[in-house]
Amino acid sequence: MTEKHTYRCRNCEYATDDRDDLPPLADLELRIESDDIMGAGECPECGAMVFDTTGRNHRASECFDELVASLKEIVTFVSPGDDVQFAEMLHNGRAAIANATR
């Protein structure tokens, strides 16, 4: 009988109950599309995505809305001061959020 774990790799069958054991997903923009299921993290053994086996997975598009909301909060409260490069990055971030939420 297979032991149940909260998080399991579909590639190498690595499993854990602690999400903190999973590194963040690298190169996320290259690995998922908006209708794909988001992995809970990256497998520390083979580098594939690890998924939540309890059914609490979300589509990438659902996570996108949360990300945009968080970024909106950040760019609202951040002031660039006298740093021209930071001001440009902040401006580009605000423009990206505006384009993403049209």
C-alpha cells in the first residue's frame, strides 16, 4: 500500500507533508500556461513540479489574480525617491499591472 503524503512529485514519486521542503518553482513563466494547475513547489530530487494531493490545487490563472492584487498594493505604497532606475522600474511595474488587468 502506498503511503499518503500531502505533496507528491509526479515524475519521481518524491513525497513530503511539509511544503517548506519544496523549493520555489524556477522559471515559472516557461513552465506553465494560464489553464495549467500550479505546482506547490519544485521537487528537490528531480526538479519537476510537486503537486498537492489533497485537491487544493489552483489553476495558474486563479493565482494570477492574487499576484496582481499583491503587486498593486506594493506599487501603491512604494516611493522611488531620487533613484531614477527604481522610478523607471516602478513605472514599468504599474504599466504592466494596468495592461494585465484590462
